[in-house]
Amino acid sequence: MSDPHLHKSSLYTSIPTNSGRWIRLLLLLQGTPSDPITCLLQPFDLDTLERCDDDKKLSPYAALSYVWGSRASPREITCNGQPLKVTRNLFDALVAIRHPTTAGPLWVDAICINQEDVEERNHQVGLMASVYRQARRVFIWLGHGDREFVEPAFTYICQRANHVYAQVRWIVQDAEARRASYVTRGEEVDGSKLHLEDPRPTAAQYSAFATFLRQPWFFRLWIVQEVSLARAATLFWGDSCIDFEFVMVALEKWREDSSRFAPPVGLDNIAAIRFNRRAERKRIPMPFARMMHGGRKFDCKDPRDRVYALLGMRSIGTWTGLWFACSGFWVQ
């Protein structure tokens, strides 16, 4: 979790830990990129979504997947009328995903969990799988990106995804098959207008995609659970965003192209994400040892996270009680 010194306990009212599955949601108030960040914390019981788990329209919130970033030079936001310091990377993420005219409920671990309350923090970690599984959408924040890399990387993703979807349309004659596109500076870039020949990556595109895969987010172990459980996900890099599913589709073709270049760092990690995402959606049982092996190249600061970060995957079943059974086992 984030640095507890960035938080104030007075912000938080207690939420039940012995009944229901209570969390806090962050109501991110609307604003332009230059406006201060203002938000409200509200309690929410995940059990209210139990009967509508398959209807994403009924889920009221989105969840954020990001890297906490450096604790140096924190930025200040206003939460429940009080100043709250957050890491610079989280601040940038909130600016990027904030809607200009509409407030939206969001779950962010660093703010929605009282980091100074150890009991609450441990309890909330056990709910994180449910939080991401029941979210309407997961927002992925990679961080600031140089347009020199963002545009060719996203353009290549669209070319590859549209080539695959074009083949799908030809096979099933489905005129409504998905069209890959991305949004930059508020304007949509229509990937279907790019040439649909089977594109071989240029050196510039390879460099851009390799830079894309080197972003710290791709090396954080918790993302395996966060995006594998997601009903839908949108990836933000700089001032552009793209449907994460297009990244997964493009990956298949990229692995074919990688024989022409040295495989980029991070390719195995995103392949592991795609494998787990597919297993989760199709309810394919997977041995936990295999899942841990697939996560061996991801980073985590706490060795216990090698287990905790993967326990919520539905494909390995529900491991109730393990959160508490392990609490006294680990030795620092």
C-alpha cells in the first residue's frame, strides 16, 4: 500500500469489517485538467451488486490500476473538505481520468483504504478481487508518455487489431465487429482508416511498442489480478487512451513479429496477463503453482504479495480464511 504518512486518519469513518463487504468509493468531482482535484469518500457495500454481477451497467463505479510511484514531492488534493497528499503519479492519474462535466465514483486503494488502520487495511486487501471483478470498468494509468512513442505504439496496436477484426468480419460476415481506435487530445483516431494490410512493424513502431511495454505498470504483480478480473479496461498513456482488449489482440501478432527483432522487455508479462484473463473469463481451472510461475517476472515489494496478489483469481477457486492463516507465518 501507499505511504501512510500521506494520509490523515480524520478523513475516515469506520466501515464494518465483520458483516457485508464494505468498501469506500471516491467520488471524483468533475473538472478541467487545470482545476484542483476535489473528491468525496462514500461507504459502499459490494454485496448490493451480488445479484447483478453479470450486468456491468448496474455497477456504479470504476477501479484504478496504477503504479504508486515515488513518494517524493507529493501533490495535494481535497478530500471531504480536507487537504490530502498523494503521490505525483496518482495525482496525474486522477487528472487524466477525471470527466470535465460529470462526477464519477472510483475505487483507488491509496485513498479508499485507511492506510493507518492495519486491521482495516488487511481486511480490504481480501476484498480487492471483488472490487476489480465487480467494477464497471478498470482504468489503467501508465503515466505520462512522450507522443513520439504513444502515437506509433497505439497506431500499431490499432493496425494489428483491425487486421484481426477484419478477418473475423470476413469469416462471420459480421458488419458490427469491433473497430480498434484510440482517443488523443479529445479526438478519436479511427484505426479502421489505417491500412489493413498485415502490417510488419517498422523500426520506429518496434521502438515505440518496446517503450510501451517497459512502463513500470507492466511489471507490477498486482495488475495480473486487476486486469484479469476486469469486465472491461481502458488504458491511459499520456493524453491518449485505448481499449485494453485491443492491446491483447495485437499481442498475438506482435509475438509473430518479434522474430524479426529482439523480444522487448515486458512481452512475457503481458502474455501472462492475457493468458490469465482468458482463463478467468472462461472459468478454466488453473493450478496455483502454475499461476505463481507465470508471475515470476513481475515485481512486488512485499514477498507475501507473491501469494496475495493472485489469490483472488476465480480460476483457482475461493481460498477463504487464508488471509488470516498467513498473518502470523511470515517473518520479516
